[in-house]
Amino acid sequence: MINKKSSGGEWYNEIIEAASLVDKRYPVKGMNVLPPYGFKLVSLVDGIVRQEVNSYGFQESMFPLLISRDQLSVEFEHVKGFEGQVFWVTRGGMDPLEVDLALRPTSEAAMYPMFSLWIRAHTDLPLKLFQIVTTYRYETKHTRAFIRDREIHFFEAHTAHVDIDDSERQMAEYMKIMKNITQKLCLPYVINRRPEWDKFPGSQYSLAFDLILPSGRSLQIGTIHQYGENFARNYDIQYSDPAGERKFVSQTTYGMSGRLVAAIVFMHGDDKGLILPPAVAPVQFIIVPIPGENKNLDAYCIKLKDQVNSLGYRVHLDNRESYTPGFKYNDWEMRGVPFRIEVGAREAEGNFITLVPRNTGKRKKVNANDLKDELANAISKMQADLLSSAQKTMSELTVQVSDLKNAKTSTGMIRLMWCGRKECADKIEEETELSCLGYPQDDHGEGKCVVCSLPAKPAYFSRTY
């Protein structure tokens, strides 16, 4: 296994294939196969997302993949932002299509013509929909599974509201939802307001959830966008207020992708492989028998599996006869299973198990009669420990600098004073090779810009994935 600290990118590329999260041998660049283990991980993350948004009154929907050129061109700023990334379908069989069809790069152009039909009165609002689909972007840069794909596993929520105040309340609600999701994934982040030139095309402003990985690079794991009336005016999404006056709705969106999986891999893994938070691990407990002279070992292991399964956990019994216990330990550690249950003659005769957490490796003797409480406590502790460790990493890699010289030699998320002007951001990026992440949501300091000395606020810059 490649050393994670010295070669984080190569380690990532190796481990996601070795652990069967993806198979990159599919013969189309930027499109990968999810084997069962990887698909289960993605599905469990999706399940947490669904649970959270459903609890806030969202409804799941499904809109078509194909979007006509006319639909996509309605909002000029929006289509201009994606025009170089769109896949076009121009032929059906051997016949040219009358209208070119785009594979959705995102779904505003698919959803909003329908919104204009569905929304008639203020009683239809707020409208809060989401879908989990694949989107397609012709990514010309170096592709990387879960991070920069051409076929993107994508969650998108779209809302419509009576006015900007209500859509601003929705933006605040998104932040609560994101906090709940990332708590379960053990991922800390900061919220940055993207600069004007980097906001979502067609939006009033964009907020991004950025985390700093142990490599010192930042990864955007989600975004929320305030559209105001921009899209409503182009797609004619209007409603009648209580007085009968026609008004345009105010809209928001919330997007996340497979980058959540990439963040889990990058943030928690080590030189042995993955470390998956119990909340999303495809297998939470792996039972590894240690062969011996006890004739009841197999029966005891099966009984344990049934007992753990009955408690609602995802458990697997590795009874492969052609592999040693040591090989199985390494194999399941590499796959990131949170807990190993070792069972040998001593355990079977004494009616206990040896429980080994993946993140610490510290063995603990647990009486089989106490599994319900002990396993629940072990899961809670691991979730808390992984989050605490990730927060420590974020804190250590958030660096305050006062000038460009120090910014050049620093690693991580660099906090410096910036006036907000693009020419100064360009100068910072040119001198340091750091990208502008924007202004942090909860940092309101004051100072002088490190480039022009004009009044400035704290901003974050970093190398990005």
C-alpha cells in the first residue's frame, strides 16, 4: 500500500480500487463501475441524505435525463456556464434529431418548465423537491473517481418560495441539513461564500462546504445556491398571492455528489486502507473465526452472527477456508470495516468475543450476553473519535498568514486578508498557486488586503481537488 501522508493522491487512487469501491477499467474515460461493496457505501450515504431531507419536508422526484437545446438556452448566464461541458445527443439511430438533446449537466432546465405548470397559487408554495440521479459533464481535466467524473452521482434539491425572505430561510435550513449529514459521516467543514466569478451560473450567490484533507488540499463536498427570481423570470414561474396579484417565486438549490465518498476515504483512511464510519460502512462487524480444536466454533460463530444481525447491524462471517485469520484481518482492515470480532476456542468456551475497532486496534473482551449495549457504545465512540480526529486535522491545517510570502510556503486552508477584487485574487493565485475559496460564513474580521492594502476581510485560499 502506498504511503498516504507522502503520496495522498496515489494512495487514494490505489485504495478505492483495492477496496472494491470502484473499478476504473470501464472503457470510457471518466465513467466507472461501482462494484457491490462500493455501491453499498454510496447507497448508505444516499440513505442518510434521504432521511435528512425527508425530515425537513422534501419530496423525492425524478426528471428526465434529456434536455432540449431550447430548454437549456432559456437562462443565458446558466447555459454559458456549462456550454463547454455538455454532452449532446444529435442522432436517433441513423436519423438526425430535429432538436439536439443534452444529457443533463444539472437539472434546472429539466425541472423549471414543469415548475411553471405546477405552481399556480401561494398555496402551492413552498415547493421542495429533490432527486438523486446521474448528471453528465464533459470534464476535460484529469478525471478522478468520485471527485472529477464525467458521469456524476448527484443529489440535487430544488425549492420555490413566495419571496426572498422565505428562500433565505431555506438556505439556513440547508445548513442544518448539511450539519446533520456530515455529523454521521464524521466530516467537518467550513462554509465559504464563493467569489462572484465562481458562483453557480445564474445564481445570486453560492455557499460551498469545504473541508481540508490530510494532504493539505481542500475538497468541496456540497454547495447551496440562492437564485432569487433569476430563474423564475426566465422560466415564467409565477403564483397568485392572497390578493390575486401575480408574482415570481424565489428559488434555491442544494447539491452534493460522490465527493462525499471521496471525503470519507481521504479524511479517515490510513496506510492500512479505508476507515469507514459505522453509519455508512457496508459491513459494520466482520466475524473472523480462529481455527482450533473446539468443535463448536462454527456453531458459535453462526450464533454470534445471528445475534449481531438481530440487533440491526450489518455483519458478515468470513468463513473462507483457504485464507488464514491474519490474511482476513488485513483484508477487512483494508476495506475499512469498523469492527472485527475475533472468535477462537477461548471465546467459544467462555461465551465472549474479542472486539477490535479499526481506528485504534485495541482489543476488548466483551461478554456475549452484553453485546447489545457494548456494540452500541463502541459505535458511538468510534463515530465521535473519527469526527474529533477529522476536526483536529482541519484545525491543524487552517493557517493564518499576513503576507504572500508566508502564503507561498504554507500548506492547508490559508486564511488571509483579501479586498474582494478579482485582480487581487488573481495576483494571490498567481503568486501562491492557491485557489480562492471565498469569504468564510462565520468569520467577520477586518484588515488590509495582502495585495493592495485596501480594507479587507478574512478569506480562504487553498490548493483544491
